[in-house]
Amino acid sequence: MATAAVARPAAKPQPRARDEEVLVWPDLVFIEFIAAMVFTLALFLLSFLMNAPLLDQANADVTPNPSKAPWYLLNLQELLLHMNAALAGVIVPTIWLVIMGAFPYFDRDNDGQGVWFGTENSIKLSIIGGLVGIVGTWFLILWDSGKLAFFLNDWFGFSGGDTFRFLENVRSIQTQLPWPEWSREITYSPWNIVIIGEDFQNLDFPGWLVEQGIPTGVMVAFPSLLIFALWRAGMIFTRRDAVIVLFSGFVGAYLVLTVVGTAFRGQGQELVFPWQLKVSEGIPGQH
């Protein structure tokens, strides 16, 4: 007769060493208290040294120029200057939130979870991704604002005349190139069916290219090329490495968009230096 298998007692978990534990009190609370005190003292010092840029009493009939969103939305307001409003204000933020939410499912490696820079080349990849996001975003903003052509002409003596005028900014591609007339009214359907409205019956291809095609291509192509280049250079080995590069580049671009919208956009949303910022009353009745 077969003997019944004897169940082995479960191994008793070993207590963790004291140096692996972090207590809420006093370890965490004390650090948070010191950080709160430093922040409060710094806030009092800044309020004593610098006057708040307060304007006149708010008037619903007069809009200040420039009129800016809260600081945490200035990055989206900056995007509105460079692409289609629906793309900048709804589609891009929604897609990026979905992508960030998918990062844990894309990176399924359990090794080194919760550890800062716990993988090989993680510090280098974070620096490279952040620098590319910062420098690349500044480059695109300067180009689309026409400032890059100004720098090339005045600082380096480069003058392309009318030959390269379509490269002054993104909008010049629509206005300076000799687009055929049919490209501005491409019918979606050969049948005369109104789906959304009369304005959506024909496609303005140059306008679509400038407001949606090129911005979408840039946002997709640049990160893909960066990851491919780092992979070919032998710096990206795992999915986590690719996620680190993507997130670091996003942080760099996010910071630049916020700083530019805060300190570099003057009247009429013109790109200026921070010391050239002026706020004036707008036209009554405009919002």
C-alpha cells in the first residue's frame, strides 16, 4: 500500500535585519518636517526679497496681453502654438498618459524594481534622454518661431534668400511652397454626403501637413530614432532601458515647454527674453 506523502512544514520567514527597515517615526516624519521647514523659510525669503507681479483688479471685459493659463497647463498652451488645437490639447496628452500607464506592462523584468538607476547604463541613458528632450524641444520651438532663421542670418551670415524661405518655420511650408490648388480642397468622398459639417468635406493638405502631419511625425520619429541609435550603439539592452530614455526625454521636453510658456512668451505669445516681458491691457470685450 502506497504511503501518503507527508506534508513538510512551511519554512518560518526570517525577520528582516534592522538596517533594512525604515520606520515612519522618526525616520520618515523627521525628514518630511525638515523639508517642510526649508520650503516655508525659502517661501518667506522670496516673498521678502521679491514683490509679487500683481496687476490691477480683474476686469471681465478686458483681457491682459499676454493671457496665460495656470503654470501647470502652460506646457499645453505652448503646444497649442505649434500644432492643431485638438491634437495639442486632447490627443497628445491622452496618448501620453496611456503610454505612461503602459510602462509597467511593457517592462516586465522583476530585477531591480524600485531601485533608482538600478540597471547598467541607466544614468547615462537618463542624461542622454533628458538632454535630447531639452535641446531638441528648444530647437523645434526656435525653428517654429522663426528665431532660428534670424540667428543664422545675423550671427552666422547665412542667407538663403527666397530659395529656403519655406524652411523658416513650419507655417512657411504651407505659405511659401507652390502648392497646387487641388491640394487645398481634396474631397474625402466622391459622394456629396455631409458627415460633420460643410467645413469637413474637403481636406486642406498643406494645412493638415503643417498642423497635424509634421508635429505627429516629429513626436513619433524623434524618440524612435533616438532609441534605435542607442540600441545600435550598444547602450540599450532591455525594455527598461528604452523606457528610461523615453521618460527622461519626456521630462526634459515637459520642463522646456513649461519654462518657455512661463518666462519666454510675451505679448501676442511672441517668443522674447524674460526681461522683455510686458503685460498690457487687451482689447475690451475680447477673451
